[in-house]
Amino acid sequence: MRVIDEAALEDIALGAAVLGTGGGGDPYIGKLMARESIRRYGPVDLYTLDELDDEDLIVPTAMMGAPTVMVEKMPNGDDIVNAFLSVGKYIGKTVRATMSIEAGGLNSVVPIYAAARLRLPMVDCDGMGRAFPELQMVTHTIHGISATPIAMSDERGNTVIMETINNHWTETFARSVTVDMGAMAMIALYAATVAELKEAAVPDTITQAQRIGETIRRARLEEQDPVRTVRESVNGYTVFRGKISDVQRRTEAGFAKGDAFMTGIADYEGRKLQLSFQNEHLAARIDGEVCVTVPDLIAVLDIETGEPITTEGLRYGFRVEVIAFPCTPRWRSEAGLQLVGPRVFGYDVEYVPVEERYGQ
């Protein structure tokens, strides 16, 4: 067991922005909430699955909606607590701990806020090893764990609880409720025992986020090349270096969708990249040819600082490096690719692991 204090939180939030692949919500907002919660209620105990009893019940907490909306529409804290407590009440069992359902972006730190405020521990695992835009896109789905009962709460005090016949229907109905709640809702879902999570979850992802954040922080202190440091910390590859020439972004059905266009610099002079996103970066094309897709991770880094840039933060003129790195092996299975492969998002291409394209 470790503890998440303010220093650890800073590193986790920074590393989670890399794992968020542009989405998952800006960790900065969640970090502020979690930091205040830690200051008021104390640090959060972080357990591995092996340190808990197999029958312990774990309920993840998260934000659902368009990251572009959350920049202006802040959660108030009561909403996530209402959602979490509603699931336990509905099931009728004591919840032992919370966890992150996605290790990338805001949803890596939302559970830290909830855990500190509720004085509960957090588990060092998640259901993605990154961020994805839809609720069913978690390793829990591959292993038959239901997303419901799901509780959804807004800042006004409204709470909706639902059960569905499968996780795809959970996404459909929850997305509609999210839009009605102002394109953002705080949620609790995917209740599971520790025994189930040992089979289904991606382990040690909060530790991974913290390690990435620590590496970036040290690089800044020691004045190392920040982009190279980030890339090496995730065993990643350079896909493109360039300047953002245009961003076409829209909020649609509760998602931030769009494309960023870049013109190459240095070794990529004369080439063009198109980066498509739906909350998260999904596919990159160089001169019209697909070069990397989900489920591998794509991150956009500021060339000067190494800071990961979210999809809502992309702006004309930014000089960036686009990197890609391998996803958890769970997503490379047939069942994983049926759930989060490129064709699921409308890209009629075969998935090719990033290391096969760039690892030679």
C-alpha cells in the first residue's frame, strides 16, 4: 500500500495527460479538486488488487461527456459523491474502494477526489490503460462485467440510476442523459469484486501515470530534452514533427470531435499530417496514408516543454511532436479489436501495432 499525497497527485496528473491521448478531460481541473480534497481530508491509500480480499466490492468513479464543455462547466464535487453512494445503495453492499475506469486524463484523478472525500482507498488499476470515448470501451466488457447499475449525477443535484441489457446500451442511454445534464455528468459504474478485476482490469496504471509524471518533472529540473524524455518514458516512437495549421473541432452528441492538420518541420518538411479525434486521438495520416490508429496511444507534445496537449487545447501555430506508443496487450486480442479497433471508429484499415511500423 502507498499513499497519494499532493506531490504524488501532481505527478499522476501530468502522466495521465500523456496516457489520455488528448482526451479523458483536462487533468488540471480534476487535480485542483483532488488537491483540495487531500488537503481537507488527508492523503489517499492506494492498494494493489493483491492487497485486498477477493470478495471486496470496487466501484469506479468518472466524468462522462465532452472535454470541451468541462473547461467552462466545472463539477461541484457533490455530484461525484452522489453518484458513488447511489451505486452502493442500489446494490445493497458496502463498497470497499474506488478506482479509475480510464487511466488517462481527468478520470485518473477524479477517483482521488472521491476517495479522499469519502475516506476510502483507491485501487491501482483501470479498465483501459489509456482513455477511450465510449463507456463500453473497457476491458471489463471483454470479461463480461456489466456497466450497470450506473449512477449519473449533475451539479444541480439530479441523479439518474439505470440498468441495461448490455454495455453498448449503457453508452447509448447514458450519452443521452449526459447531453440533458449539459454535456457533462459525473458517474459511478462497473461495480466488480477484486476477484473479477484480477481477471479483467489493467493493473498498476496509476503507478504508471505517476512514473511518467516523475520522469517529465525530473527532465525539466535537469534541463533535458522534454519531448525525448516523454517518448522514452512510454517506449514510444516519433510519428511527426510540425506546426498546427488548422483545427476543425465540434461538440456533437456529447463528444468533442474533429481533426487537427499539421505541416511538417525539420525531417518532416514538405509533409502533412491529419490527426482525427473523438475526445481522444484516434488515427493519424501522413500525406493521406494512415500511419497509426487506436488502440495504440497517440499523444501530441509541445516541442519546447514536452507538455501533452489535449484535443480541446490544440491551437493554430503550436509547434508539436506527435508520438505513438503501444497499448496494453488486452486490446490486441480479437475481442479487444472488435471493441476498440480502428473499424469501430469508421476507419477501414487493418490495425498494425505501432512498433511494427516504427520499431525497426
